[in-house]
Amino acid sequence: MDLNKFSKIAESLRQYQRAELKDFEGDIGAKPIDQLYVDPLPGDAVLKSILSSNTTFLLGRKGTGKSTVFAKAQSIFREKKDVVSIYIDVKSLYDVLDGNDIPDIELEELGISNVAYRSHMLRKALLGKVIAELLKEINSSCDKLTLLERWRGAKKQYDELKESLRLIGENIKNAKLEKLEIPVLQKITNQLRIKKQQENSKTGEVSGKIAGKISFVNASASAESVGSLKDFDKTLDDTETYNEYSDVVLKSFPFSRILEEIQTLLLESGMTRVVAFFDDFSELNFIDQRLFVDVVLSPLNNSSNESVKLKIAAYPGRVYYGKIDPGKTDTIGLDFSDLYEATEVQEMERSASNYAHRLLTKRFDAFGIKLEDYFELTTTASIEDYMDLIFQASFNVPRIMGHLLHILYLDKISRTQKITIASLRLASKKYYENTIVKYFDRLNRYALEPFENKLDRYNQKQLLTCLTNEARKVRKRIIDKEVGGSYFDDLGANPQTSHFIVSPDLELIFSSLESNFFLSRYKKTRDKAGKDVIVYALFMGLCESERMNWGYPKGRDFRNYFVQRCFEYTRSVQLFLSQKQTIKCGSCGHCHPLELKESIELFKWKCPECSDGICSVVNISDDFKEEVERLNKDVMLEPIELEIINTLGEERRKMRAGEISALIDTTHQMVGRRTSKLQEMGLISKERDETDGRMKNELTEMSESIYFAN
């Protein structure tokens, strides 16, 4: 056994950044991505779709390999002589923007509130940074391709065009308020003022009833005092206001000139197109996503005369296409239920297990060791059985596979013991209990974030409790022979209850639990009545933690095990939601029962009570609000700072900024800045390592006692 190589294999699978795996060049040679890439589909079908000349959306949850596919595609494009290939990490650009860089101007005479101005300029700076990075990457790629040697120069000199691209980028980064933007910001300011007056008026009415008088808000309240950042975003919920706003933002950027310069570049150099990879686009909030698509992606895609092709990585259910026609793009889902969808669930499982086997075999081979040498193979546990279990325990997410192997390294390999079926199940349990659940709970307790985020997470946890309780009830009813007749007779004392079915209408309800890997969509099928349903599976680590049996019995008789009526959870989930949600009018505040959702939706969510307001589904949150108010705000941190603390707590070792960033999906510069702040707060100590001279971080005793004691 080579303990060091096994450890590095686990590490290479659980890293985030760009998936180029440069840290492992010393072990497997140059261009690791070319040696390690395994396509999720036979014949490199996913990769070939990305290499096509179409605009492509690559969808998948965190860790499913989107960046790996992009890195492999870029490696191929770099070998071509007729394509300019560039990569932009959207989230990292948004992470490092400093709001202090926004210039102060005199707003009173313009009739624009400070909140409207700063919200707008921050957004414009973010969009400008993406466009500037695009131009910078094009410039850099031109140098690598040595285009000067083949430049025709009929229309423009090479150096002149490069300087023009650089200047456009610089001007865009130093975004200023344009005259055409002022009217829409005045309109938004006025909407914020009216909202403030209405809120004050309601407050006045309440206090008036108590004190016997009514207080009125000053109608000429200054623009400076109006609204908040959250209120600014709410004004953009109105379609007319958003369209007007996004149009003027788009017009404030010189896209016609940018596209003209790109087309000149391609024409004079004999290149065919620019292929732009945009990663981590779904990390943005919905308003930022919309603006990013409408202001950056749409004009690049729709107005470039095929000279620019986009490859965009996103999360399922969090894709906004805007003016990009989805019918003219390719959309590929990397989640196993999308990739391997088949009539028979067993066929889907075989395809998923085959990918896990191919992925791990190639990675072990690249590091010069054999996969089979690290597993305890017996007559009842073949390597195929282990690969089936790895698929089931990871939902085929390479990053989760890496975490499982890391735990197995600590538990078994480091002691020169081989991996067993039992140790793999235990690893899934440990990953669930020590990573997924603890971080989920730690966020709610210690993250400095809007109340709505905490409420959403709280409701997710409550919904998960509802599902696990339902699974326990079903298990008891099967054991007590209350359901299924003779169908369940031979299942023993712990029948499988990890899977359940619900109506497709509830798919959105489970999206947050899916993205956090508490459960996963497993298959689309029909129930016994012939209605469409979705099969979901709880995470294996959760089932191991709850002592539930994962999967379904083997044998042809149990091919339709999932669709037995006892596994139908639609009514239970709807009952849960009715207790946690209501339909509320944003204008008059009247609440309507959730049962009226279909009829209210039919009338485009107009309030049946006041006819003017628009209704929406809201969470009933009074009890949880009191709980949040009791939390200690003094120990709360920004989510990214909490991720750093969490990573150091999990790893239990001194770590470089680059090591931390590779595990939490951000840049090492961002980690460096945040660890310096955490050092000043006494939560992290930073010292230069005597062996390699690099600055490393570790938790202080204060940090341990606050965030990990319980």
C-alpha cells in the first residue's frame, strides 16, 4: 500500500479550484487534467457537447465536475489554432469587489437616494469587472497564441487593437454614473420614498390607535434617508422597472465597440471564434444573475454574429436565460438522474456505478497504484459491489467521493488496513454527521446573513425531519404488516425506507435539500394510478446516522419497490407546508390559505382581498424569529469567514490560504484577506512554517471554544 498516493488521490478529488490540479503535477506529470479526465458519459459525449460550436449551459450541483469538464475543454481548445479560449470565474470577481471604491458625488440635486446610487454603482462595478476581465483574458490569450505573426493588418494594427481592448477594459472598471441612468434611479428613489411613507403611515396608525392620535410622515423626506439595499432589490421585482433599469445599464457599456473589436481581432488573425467559459454563475443572487445575463451574456451571445460562443456552468433550477433563446442552446445536466435516465432504475444505477468505477480506476492508475489493492475483496464483496456502494454513498459527486476516500484514509489506509463494506458505510455516516449537518447548523447559529437565509435553512431542517419521521413510520408499518399485504413479507427487521415518491409539483420544495446533499432526485416514474411522480433518495450517510436501511430489495419482484403506496409522501409534505407557509399580499398584508395557491396563481397572483396587491408564498416565522433574536450577534461572522473557520476545524492542521481556498471554492487572495481579519479578531493565528517558509493558518483556543465546543 502506498499511503501517500492514496491520500493525494482523495485530496485531488475533493478540491474545488479550476480542477486543473496543478498541485499534483509532481506526481503525475504536466497537464494533470489530460491524464485524469473521465467523461460522465461513454464516448466523451459531455465533453464533445462543450466543444461544439453552440452556446452551452452545463448544469450540476456543487462538486459534480462542471469545472473539470471546462478545464478539459480548455486544454483541447488551447491546442487549436483558430479559437481564442478564455475562462472567467464569476463568483471570485464578485467576491473581491470593494464597495469603498465607489466615488462619492452630490446626490441631493439629482434627486437620487444614497442607497439607490450605491446599490446601482456597486452592481455596475461588478458587471464592469466581468467585462474588463473578459477583455483582459482575450488580450492574454492573444499573446499566448502569438497572433502577431499571422496578423494581416488590413483594418487595424495588432498593437493598436490590443491597446484599444485594454483601454476599454480600464474605462469600464472605473464605471461612472451616466446621464441616461439618472431618470431610472430617480424613479427607483421615488418608489423607495413611497414605500417608506407607507411603512411610517402604518406605524403611525398603530401608535395612533394606542395614543389616540395619528402621526404623519413628512412627504418631502430627503432622498438621503430613503430605503435600504434590500428595498432597492425589491423595486426591481417589478418587471417594468427591472426592464427599464437593465436596459439603461446595458446602454452604459460600449458593447457595440467591444464586439466590433472582437470581430476585428478574429478577422485579422484568421481565427473563427472566441469561446468564453463562465463558471460559478449560480452563486450570484437572483437580481445579480438577471443583470449578469441581460447585460453581459445576452449581448455577447446574440449580437456577436457567431463570433463569441458561451459555455456557462450553473446549478439546476437556478438558471436565468433572459434574452438567450434556450431552444438554440445546448443544456447538459451532470447530476446522475439526468445523465443516466432510463426506463429501468437498475439500468440507471449500472451506468452511474460504471462512471464511478471508470473515474476512480483512471485516477488510481495515473498515480501509479491499483484500485483493487485498497479494497477487501471477498466472494461477497467484489470491486463492482464497492463501486455500487460508492455511487450510492456519493450520488456520483466526485467531490463527495474525495471526502469519503479522505475519511477512509484516516480510518483504514493510514493503518495499512483495506477498505471494507462496513468502513465505507461508516465513512458516509461520518461525512454526513461531521461535515454536512454540523456546517448546516453552524451557519444558522453563527453566520452574519439576512434573516430570510436562516429561516430558509431552518425550514429545510424541519422538512428533513418531516421526511425522516415519515420514513420511520413507514418502516414500522411494514414491520407491523399494516401495509403492502404479502409484498413485504420477506424483508426482515429493517426494511429499506430510504426512497420516497412525491408529485412533480413539489420538486422546487426539495431544491435546497438537494443542493446541500441531504437527498437527491433518483428517477422520474409513474405511481400505481399512472400519475407522474419523482423518486427521491435520502443521503446514505443520513440513513446510516438514523439507522435506516438504504436502497431496495434485490430481485425482479421488487423492481417497482419505490412506487408502493406507503412511500407516497405528497400529502405529508403538503401538510407540513400548510403549517409553515401561507400566501400573503404584499400590499394589504392579508393572508390566504395555501390551498388557494392554484386559483390565485391562475389570476397571476393578484390579491382576492384588495385586487391591487400581488401575493406570494411566505414562511410563517414568528417562533423562529424569536429564536434568532436570542442568538449572540457578537460571535457571528460573514459566511465565507465561517467557511474558513469550519475548514480549519475539520482539517485539524495548519493550512495555507491556497489549501483552504481549494476546499471552499474561492480565491487564495480572498482567503488571505479574510484570515488577516480573523487574526485581528483573535480567531486565527498566522505563522510562517519553519520547514517550507510559507504562511499558515490555524484556529486559536478562542475560536475552538466559540465555534466547536458544542
